[in-house]
Amino acid sequence: MLDIRPITAADHAAWLPLWQAYQRFYQAEIPAETSALTWQRFLDPAEPMHAALAWQDGEAVGLVHFIYHRSCWTSGDYCYLQDLFVAEHIRGGGVGRALIEHVYAEARAAGASRVHWLTQESNYQGRMLYDRIGDRSGFIQYRKLF
């Protein structure tokens, strides 16, 4: 049985290995100080950043991070699903879908007008799920790193 719930301060030891595996998946190196700050932001009720873990048989098997932000196009905030990760040994079993649906429910309850996210073109397994439960926007992301 899968249980998805918001993180608590006691969940750090379960969250961190998933967060590090997510970074390896995307070949990213986020400084430990940034990860510590991110964790503190999740726990601060004044922050628009949120996190949830998927638990199965007492083991954290997935994570999702989402952030609310204003939009010039709607009265309701947007919800950006920034990070989604499911442990490799359990992929394909519905955990990713359940985590996204958790964010959908949270966003609806918060009065958000949409949930949006990005993924790499090469994330074929993830994109197969996203094509079933989301709508492609037709937009291309541009960015400038500083």
C-alpha cells in the first residue's frame, strides 16, 4: 500500500538519499549547503515550497517538490512541480502518477489555476507518463544560468 504525505522534520534521513539519487539521474551536483537550505524552506510554513514523500512498506520510495508562484495571466497562483523522483527498483508501479496526482490535489485545494513542470527530452519513461496525465504546452524553455 502506498502512502503519500508531506515531509516532516523527522523525514530528512529518508528524503536525502532520494534527493541525491534524483541529482545523479539528472547528472546534477547541487551543493550540500543548497540542499540544506532547500530542506529548511520545505519546513518553513511561510515559504511557497513544499515536499512530499511516497512511502511503501515503511520505505520512502519517491519524492515530489512543488512551488507556488504568482502569474500575470490568472488570479490563482500556478504550481510548479519542480522535482519528481521514484526509486529505480519500483518505477512503473504507479508511484510517479500518485505523486503527481498528490500535487494536483494540493494545488486545487490551494486555489492554484494550474500545475506545470519540465523534463528532459531524454526522459522517455517519464514522458510516457506525462503524456497520459498532462497536456504538452507547446512552449520551449530558454534560460540563462548565472
